[in-house]
Amino acid sequence: GDSVTQMEGPVTLSEEAFLTINCTYTATGYPSLFWYVQYPGEGLQLLLKATKADDKGSNKGFEATYRKETTSFHLEKGSVQVSDSAVYFCALIPATNAGKSTFGDGTTLTVKP
Amino acid sequence: DGGITQSPKYLFRKEGQNVTLSCEQNLNHDAMYWYRQDPGQGLRLIYYSQIVNDFQKGDIAEGYSVSREKKESFPLTVTSAQKNPTAFYLCASSIGQGARTYEQYFGPGTRLTVT
């Protein structure tokens, strides 16, 4: 079946550091790929998405590129802020049967001033 | 404002009781979903519905039941058959068939504690 693997956390960075959170997936065909962010006690918010190979999703300084050859969708940000502290989830929705989405286990990011 | 509401935010029940979690959306989305989130873990799909009066089991449907009588509403009942019901429950919705990306929009969640 489909699966999403994220780098294990937690990740702790200083403000203005460069962020990478790795995400790789296993799925047939060409799934759609997503990054969500969850702040404490809240639901998930869509951060960015990509629907086909080589697409780059971007939002609020975060970026991720859909790499079919490496089945990856790594999240990056050039300069993190304290307000970026949250849990980040990588997810995929398969090309068929859109209801069956799969999420990674989440990576907790803490940014220190 | 369009969005998804879940109520209540915190819910406490005694073991052996059924409990129903509410989920309402005014986004005119066709599809709705229920997930369970345990501490330090990702989301696991309980049930989903792509149209009114139809729903499918997700990966962990045992001990749960749903209904979809209206497009806007997708309540989840946690029955006494669910062995470990204490968790954070998230409802989500998305636009339906014909749209490629199907990104999901989430409610704020309900934290259920069963003792």
C-alpha cells in the first residue's frame, strides 16, 4: 500500500537557520503531495502542494519540489522564525480513490530565538 | 466565513458509553473525512464519505460508525466496542470528484478522553 516516511524529529533550530524536513513516499502512479502544519491543540492547515512531477509548491517562504525519480517531497525554508515552531506533516493522495489519503508521522520543529 | 466546525473541543466519557462527535462544514464540499491522531503519531483514516448517503471504511474503522444524511454534516460515533478511544479526532473536507488535487481542509479537532 501507499506510505509516507518523514525524517524523525524533533528538530531544533536557531532563528534564521535553514530548514529541511525530508519526506519520501511509496505509491503507484502519480499521487498528489502535500505539506500540512499543525500548531498545538489545533487542526492541520495546508501549507503547500504539488500535483505532478517537478512541480514546486511554495507558501510563506516554505518550498517543496515533487521529485518522481527519488519519490521525495522535501520541505525547505531559507530562514526560520520562532513562529514556525509546529508539527509538519507530509501527505499524499493517490491518483485513484482520492478518499484514501496517507500521512507521515509528523516532524516537530522548535525554533529558538 | 467558510470553514469546518467540530464540537465540543473537549469531551469526557465513561468507559462503556457511546459518544458522538460533531462535524459541520459550510464549504460546499462533497467529501468529508474522519481521522484519529495519537500523541507523536500521524493521522489515521477512520471513515470517509465522497457523497451524501455513502461512506467507506478507512484503515481503522472498527469500533466507530458514521452517517452522512446531509452534505454539510458527518458525525462520528465512538462506540463501546472501540478498545482505546482516548485520542484527538480530526474532521476534514475536500471538493469532490473532477478536481485533481483534493486537498483537505481540517477542523480544529475534538479531544476525547474516556476513563
